[in-house]
Amino acid sequence: MLVLAVALREAAALIDARVDNEVALSLWWLHSGSGDDARNLLSTLVGALITMASVMFSITMVVLSLAANQFGSRLIRTYMADTRTKVSLGWFVLTIVYCLLILRTVYTDLPPEEVPHVAVTLGLALALVCVLTLLLFLHVIARSMVADDVIRRVAGELAASLAQLPKRDSETRPLAAPLEHDGPVRIVRAGREGYVQTIDYEALCAVACDRNIKVQIHCKAGAFVCPGDWLAEVSPASAMGSSLAAAIEGSVEIGARRTPTQDIEFLVRHLVDVALRALSPGINDPRTATVVIDHLRATLARLMTREIRSTRRCGPDGTVRVQGIDTTFAALLDEAFNQIRQVGAAQPAIVIHLLGAIDRLAEHIQIPEQKAPLTEHLTLIAEAGLRKADAPRDRADIERKRDAALRKIATALSLDGLNKGERLDATDE
């Protein structure tokens, strides 16, 4: 925005140099006053815009504080990444800088024919756009505090991340056998402290093939490591050297914070954090928690139709050269439901909603391996709810939801065609 302000100032100066003064003064919409009038106008605009910008920045900080208290500090990242908010704040900065640049070229005793009329008019137009931008900003910032919109924004980011995964193919070949080391191994230790952000498995595989070694990675994206932690195992041990250790450590990017690049659990945790805050005694908003559960169900349903790529990498000869810690559907299901179940077990409404989510997830089962984790969580949720529920009707509702979901899971793949996501039209028999 600052660069654009300078560019607009130069463009306006070029236009002013080419426009005939008599033509400029005859246009009703173009500024036609003296230097004193133009300077007073620009000074007034700068003062008003700085005041408005200060109010906008103050409102932004208040909203960020409220969002951190209500939804968790981790969601500040999503607010800071909102393009509309950044453009709104940036437009005010652009207009203020532009008006200041024009103001320094306009003098009080400047005659009307020497006043940069186009530049002054453009400053006024930018200020008018700032007024409209302020209205847009207030609308966006007000909507950003609605819990449903916050949840939908985070869920949309998670859906975009899952969309990058390949669709599940029932004819996909089975994975290669797990990595097996050849003889003694040597350990590569982490040299930095922080969160693993990305792991370049392709580069590791190229190094392993070039040096005829095998590498077992002991961490995954999102894990926290400190200096001295095991980063990888390398075999044969005789191949280990300083250059190889540096190459392996260089392929694992470690930073100060987690990122969603290879870490699906990171975005799932964002949604879970909102639910945990809503279920805390200080907020006690189970409705927000149920909205989170709905979006978690939608996320897991998308995931069940996608193929999470294995970390195993093979060389040209088919030998497994690199293997890390794979992300599985069961692990993501644990991340999504474990803490909500533990915190919300005393609220039958939350337990019943969780059971209903498992019941609907059974409709998206693609492979038999997805049945076991769903059944496990169904049992855990029902047992936790039955332990905490005192009212006979609540217990009966929990048992009824559990039994219905168990039946659906058991028969999911036996319904021909529906397990592959096919939809029946009204004309199908």
C-alpha cells in the first residue's frame, strides 16, 4: 500500500503536467481552488483520516483481545490473515501517505494555475473511499466475532487443506513393506528447538538412494523437538558422517510455531480449541460446541474419501529408503473427539451430538479399516456419557443413539454402491 501511494502520487503529477489549466478549471468535479484552499483541504483530510485510522486500529486490537479470550489465542492467526481487514487498514495508510506527499508540494500562496488539481482531487477521492472502507471494516469486524463465522472460517481452511489430498481409489496398490534396517543404526539428533513444520521426504529419498542407506524419521510435522532429541535412524551405521547428518537435519524444517503445511492435526486442533472454550465453566456455551462437532464431522467425512499419502519412499529398485510417522484416520479421529468427549461427558446434549456425528460418519465409510476407530470412539463416548448421566431418559437416549450407530457401522459396506459415494437419482429403480 505504501508503494502504491508513491506510485499514485507520481502518476497524478504526470497527469497534472499534461492537463491544460483552462480545461482543468472548467471541469466541475475537479478541484479548482487556490493553493491555500488545496492545502486546507489536504490538511483536514490528513487529520480526519489519522483519527479514523487510530479508531480502526483500536477496534482491531479490542476484537483480537476478545477473540483470544473467547475462542483461544491460536485463532488470532486467522484474524491476522483476513484479507478484507488488511486491505481496510492498508487503504487508510495509503491515503494518509498520499495526502502527505501531495501536501508537501502545495504552498499557501500558490496561484490556481499551478495547483496540482488532479492530485488534490485524487486525494479527496481516496478519502471518500476510506469512508466506505470504514463501513466495510465495521461490518467485517462485527461478523468476525460471531462464533459460527469463526468456526466456518477455520473449517474452510481445513477443507482447503484436505482438498489437496488425492481421492481414495479402491484399486490403489497396497503400500510397500515397512522399512527394515540393515544391521546397526546410527542416530541423528536434532540441533534446534521448536516445532517440526515440514519434512522433505523426496529430498531424503534422493539422499538415501545416492548413498545407499535407509532412513527412519522419528518425528512428524507438528511435533516439538529440542536439541538432542532423536531425529532419525540411519543404516548402515558405517555410512554416517557429518555431511549426511547435515543433509538429514536440513530436510526437517524446525520453527518457532506450528504451521498447517503438512500438519492436518494443527487445523483440527483449532476447531477443538473453540469447542473446549465453549464448554468451559466460564463461557458454558454448548451450542457453539455442537456447531464445532458438526464441522468436525464434515471434515472427517471429507477425509474418509481422501488418501493420506504415506511417508514411505522407495528407490528405483523398489526398496523402502525412507519412512516417517504416518498420519492416519484413527489419529485424526482421536484429535477431533477425544478432548471434547472428556470435557463434555457430563453434558448429555454434547454426548448425544457426538454419537450422532459418529452415526452420520458411518455413512461415509469407504474401506473396512475405517470401521474400527469409529466403533472405538462410539463406545468411549457412550460409556463416558452413561457414567455421568443421572436422568433415566438421558441414559435411554444415549443407549438408543449408540445402538443405532453400531448397526449403521456394521452394515455400512454391505449397502451396494453407497459405500463408494454414489448417489441415486429419483429415476433409479
